[in-house]
Amino acid sequence: MTKKAAIILAGGRGERFQGQQEKWQDKALVTLFGKPLIVHAVESVEAVVEEIVICVNEEKRKSQYAKVLKGYGVGNVKLVLDEKCDHLGGPLVGIFSGLESVDADFCFTLPGDMPLMKPNVIKYMFEKAKDALVVVPIWPNGRLETLSMVLEKPGALDIAQTLCMLGRPRSDDLIRGALNVTFVSTVGEIASLDPELRSFININSREDLVRLQPRRVEGTIKENLHIKRGTLPTMELELLREASLLSRKNKLLEAAEVFSSSSVRLKNESSLFWAAISCENEGKSFINLSHQLTESKSASEQAVKGKKALLKAAAIYDLEAQMHQESRCIFLAERARSDEAWCEAHANRQT
């Protein structure tokens, strides 16, 4: 029997929710319809999954949430402290921590500030996960709900661990790296399950508690999209993690060599996202090495190698962006363009 789990992400700072010159307020504990948001989140998933974990970033929060949940009679929930990933923060760390802590085949991720998610929508997304590593809602304009996903655990855990070790905390990177993704249209079958689309209401500000307005956007994507661009390169991801460890040990030349060889193989396999990351980290390794060398000629040579690798990474990110653009995944195309621009700017700073 397929086991399902829910990972509720409650480690954010909620900066947009805070009032000016007021004491910081934990958004997950703010009440809506007489219950804290975190309780609503648990109630949204409890009828659909066998296991629930809530990922937090502080021990204090962990204790507070446990007390609140007990007060509302909520049981069978495990509270997990986010993994320490070299001071890395962000939603991907919470997803990684949750994936590590559950015994399930598939996991649904839900932000703690999305209190009105319909159980039928979650069930529908689990059904679509039979043929994909990631299932994520897509809006008509190509925007994604990058924190409300169904993940096939083994592959997603492999991706999340690699990204965390490489210092990439964004959840959309998990989608870019999955290669096999189903994008479920919010205005397609999901709308028949939740006509007002209240499932995707985020409480970002205090005004949102009153408005409770779902997102309304225009666009051409009315149907589900399934994108399969190959098989997850698990062996290469292991090599990328090994190269990351070499970098931490200051074995920068060895790390650069691993990143370089991986980039060639990954590009040949059309794993553009991973190929670009490999080139980017090859460039960073050479540049960091150049900063450590005292002899100016040697330092300059390493910097030039770093620049070339970064420009190569930028070119591959450009190919990735074109690929997402053709698939109408505008948000992922923008993210690839952002990485492209970073690589080009960093390369141009080298002599």
C-alpha cells in the first residue's frame, strides 16, 4: 500500500505580516475562524495522509506549536526541527527536513499560512503523482504554487539534499531539477473541486485575514501539462554532493574537476539545470582558488578559468530558460534567466 505524508512548512519569518513598530507575531499562531492557522493546516491534510510533520526553524517554536496543537486536541503530529545546512535557510531546508523524517512514498507539502486547502484537491494531486516525481499547481499565466506540491519521496529527497549542500534554498529549484513534472491547472479539474480556489489563499498580510481573496490571473494555460525530460541523474547528484564536500574541505581544484566532468555528462543527457549548476560551481571553485593564491599569474589563470565556467553556465541556463518558455512555464523560465544573469555578472567581475 502506498504511504502518504504531509509536510507543513512553518519556519518562515512572516515579514510581510508584521506591523510597524509592533512586537513580532508568529503568523502560524494567528487565529482565523477561531483557530490558529497551523491548526487549519493540520486539519486540511489529516484525512488524506497517514503521517503529518510540521517543520520549524527554532526549538522555541517547536514547543509553542506542540502546546497549541494539544490545546486544540490535535494529535498524531510530529514536530521536526529544520536540518542545519551550513546556515542555509529557506523553504527547501524545511522540505528536506520533512522528507528525511517521514516514512512515506509520496509527500504533500503545505505552507503553514495556507489554511483553506481542500482535502479533495490534495487527493487529486496525489492521484496525479503516479507518473511524476513532482506535481505542482500552475496558474493560467505560468506561475506556480511552489510550496504546495506532491513529491515522490526518494527522488525528491535526493534532489533536496543535493541542492541544500550546494547552497540553493529555493523550492522552485526542486521542480527545475526533477525533470519529470506534472503541472496541474488551477482552473482545470482543481476548479471543479474548489470552484472559488480558496485552497490557494495565502495569508501574507493582516489584510488577507479579512479579504480571503484567491488569486485571479489571466493566461492561456487551462489544462494540465506533463513534462518529462529524462531520468533523474542520481549518480551525478551523488558526485555533485561529493564535490560540494571537497569544496568545504578547501580542495577546490579537485572539486572543480568533478563539477566540470559532471557538467559535460549532464548536458549530454539534456539535464540542463544540473549541467548549469555544475558549471556554475566549477566557476566558483576556480575563483575561490584564485583568491587564495599569492602568485599573481597563477591567481589570474584560475580566475580566467572561473570566468569561462561561469559564462558556460550562463549559456546553459539560457537554454533551460528557452525550454521552460516553450513549455509555457513562465515562472521557471524567469528563475533560469535570473541564474543566467547572476553568472554573467559574476564572470564580468573577474579579470
